[in-house]
Amino acid sequence: MNKENTILNTIQISNELEKMIDESYRYLIFVSPYLKITDRLKAKLSQKFTQLDSCFFIYRKNELLKNERDWISSFSNVHLIGLENLHAKIYLNDKQCLITSMNFYEYSQINNYEIGIRIDKKIDKNNYQRVIEEIIVMSKLSEKHDDLLKYLEPEMDYTVGKLFYKLRDITGKYRKSSFENEGYIEFCNEARKIGNFQKNELYQDNTAILRNANIGKSRFDELFKKLK
């Protein structure tokens, strides 16, 4: 874990959550089994929603109070995603995320002893992306999954270089040579037998695939599954 990630107590979590709302640019995502938002935060969010492209509340199915549902549903760009067995608490925008024990619930913010960690995308992009991966997985069966993916997928690294290192670290493949480039060439030869790579995705000498070639989630997942 990056040494710059910050451990937060109850008061700090509440403060960081408000700061996150203020500093959001395109989207906000709240993952909390229980939702009961203070009137003050509702006023802040009501104003912020008019500035955002979209906001998602992911909550535990059948645990949303009617007045909270009615308030959230009154905004056209705010979406509800109900999940079975949700226990995670994550708050995320386009710059950072909070992973915490605290529900987005008034009682928790006032009465409970909570702990959390803040992850800044600029400082720790890898763990920020891992959190996004988990949100994508947990929401996969939701009818709003594609809407959520529209905002989260561009945050992910779906380059060929990322695929190579992921396969190497998980499977141990492509470590036969003491020279990393030889292992990468071996990986490229296998990948090109499976995937259709365009000329602009290859090095000029046609010997390998560009490491920074962004192949998108579906191709990334397909190649990972077949090469694994």
C-alpha cells in the first residue's frame, strides 16, 4: 500500500466525504448498504448534482428507506443500484476514493467509531483502479451496470503492457528468459495468434505489440482468459 495513502478517523471521514463532494468534477459514486443522509448533506448534494454528469448510489437491496428513495429518484442524473448482500462502504469520484467502515448514514457519522483510508488517484493509481475493478464486479448483474461502466471504464488501464504484467505476475508465464523483452516477445507471439491486432497497434518493425496500445475491456478480458 502506498505510503501516501491516509488513515482517517470518524471525524476525518466525514470531512473528507464532504470535501470529495465539493471537488467532484464528472461523477460521484456512493457504495453503502444503508443510506440516511443528513439534511445539510442533502442540500449540498442537491446543488452538486446540477454540476455533475452523473451520480450512483449503490446500496443493499430492500434496505432503502422510502423517503431516501424518493429524494434520490427526484434527480434525473442520479441512479440507484440495489445489490444483494452488500457490505462494502466506498465513496469515489474522479480524483480519489475513500474505503471505510462508515455507512452513508447519519447515525454512523455522529455516534460510531469508524476508520477509513483515502486513496488519491494521482499518488496511487494502481489501488484506485483496483477499487474501481471491485465496484465494476459487484455491480455486474445490475441493470445500471452499463451506465456505471461508461464512467468507470475510462479510468482503467487496458493496455497491452498491463495485460503482459498481469499475466506474468498471476501465472508466472513469460519469465523463462532473464531478459524481459524476450518474455514480452513470447507473450506477443501468443497474443497475436488469438487476437486481431491492427497495424497501428504494432511496433514499426512488426515484431511486437505496442505496450501502450489500449485494447479496451472486452479484448483485454478475452485475451487474459485465453492466455491464462
